[in-house]
Amino acid sequence: MNSEEMIKKMDEAGQQRTPFLFVIDFTGENCHFLPLDNLSGEFFYSIPGFEYLPSDTYTEQPFHFLKQPISFERYKKGFDIVKTGILRGYSFLVNLTFPTHVDTNLTLAEIFGRSNAPYRLYMPGKFVCFSPECFVKIKNGQIFSYPMKGTIDATLPDAENLILNDAKEKAEHYTIVDLIRNDLSRVANQVEVARFRYIERVETNGKTLLQVSSEISGCLPADYHSRLGEIIFSMLPAGSISGAPKDATLNLIRQAELDDRGYYTGIFGIFDGENLESAVMIRFIEQTHDGLLFRSGGGITAQSDAESEYRELIDKVYVPFT
């Protein structure tokens, strides 16, 4: 269904306190609404406190996971489009993404079953997502967001201080926190940054990564249940995977990237009848006619270096198990 139909469905279900699963693509124009009491085998998910899993179990057999990223030259073409737009003042921050071909003996279902990410979604024959990033959480009338910006190899000497004191990474994180704070202010009062730039560890098949996050919160109006669709769609696309300001940044993304993102960097989540938990669909493997594509990227600012950003794109191509 499209965005207008989805907003209506979510608002009605929220008003009636009907639990549901929702999946929304990057553009907001391809949406799925599934009441939790009527789920079929089309989607499987795991969200903190909620899960709907395949009946099959997956053994931890040996596996291979090989990356075939786009060339640096092709990446640089997109990077230059974005960097030029930033230097001309069209945007302060652009999340630039590209697909990487991956070869593995694992199925998407096996990757879903073995992943230890907090947010997992599997659509058979389509994609698997194992995301570390919350989009928004609504609990007891409060709304929370936890934008992630800044990734580094944990094995580098003094990695934590490197990422926290890097001028480019600081600028990128400040920009996203300000954008998300503004997004939450559209729907909530008393918006504040509760925690700023804290470190989380992510274990992968290749290495341990450090990621930098912040926590932003606000108070929703008393009638928020009947406005769930409006609240969610007013904040799309997620700031951490688009950039700021959004409209001009989305135009740069369309110019610079190879193809449409589809469900990659969209969102999915659960409304349990009272509270809501949702995730940004990053760390995403898609089944295509050309094989498996792992989509990844990073934030580009005026201080960004193309080679460093290219390495970050490749570092983010992983499965979260060993």
C-alpha cells in the first residue's frame, strides 16, 4: 500500500490499540501493514520483546562470506557529486550508499537465524536485515531516538579516542543529532539530548567495530495513539541515513547512487497495542537476479576523504556472527 493508505491504517490501529507489524521502504511509497494476530509466513522478525521466527533451526556450520565491492573509481564518481553539492551549500551531510556483491554458502534465512543483531527482519525471497539501529521507540507517552554516526575498527590503536576526537566524525554526529532533535520536535514537546556520543561494540564475522550513538527523547501528546501513522511518516526518511537538510540531500542521493534503495534504509517495527519499537533497515542483504547485494554506506561532510569513506563502506559489509 502507499503512504496515505498506510498512515490511515496505522492511525486506526493505534486508536483501537490493535497490535501490528509495519514495514516501510526508503521512499515511503511501498508499505506493509500486518496485524500481529494474523501473521502468515511472509515475514519473520525479531525486535526486543517481540519475535516471530521460522520453525526451522539453523546449525552453526562453517561458512564463507566474500565481498566484491564496487570499484573505488565508481565510488569516487558518486562521492564527487555529493562533495560538490555540499561545497555549494546544498547540504551539510549526505548519507552515500552503494551495493556490494557478496558470495556465501548461507541462505538469507540462515543469516536471519544466526544473526545476533537487536533488530532483524526477513522477507523470504526478498531480503534480510540485521540492524543495530533503532529508528524511534515510543514508551509510556515518551518518544526516543538513537541515531548512530561514526564507525571504526576496534582493533586500531586507541580506537575509541580516535573516533570520539575525529573532527569530521564530530561534525557528522552533531549534524544528525540536531536533525533528529528537530524531527522529534515536530511531534513531541520537551525534546532533549539525554546521552551524547556514547560507544557501542558490534561483533562481526570479520572484526569488532565501534559505533557512536546518542539518545534523544521527548514527550508525546495525550492522543498520540490515534496519530501513529502521522508521527512516523512526519519523520521519514530517517535522518541518519539521508542527511540534512532532507529535501536537497535526497536530490543529491538520487544523482549520486547507482539505483533506487528500495526497502534498504526504510524502517520496520512493532506496535503492541500500547508502545512502539522500530528500526532503521541498515545492514541489509537483498536477493536480486544478479545474486546477493549487501547495501552499505556512510555520511559525507565537507571534511570527508573519499578513500576513508570507501573503506568504511566495505567495513560495514558483514554478518553479525562468527
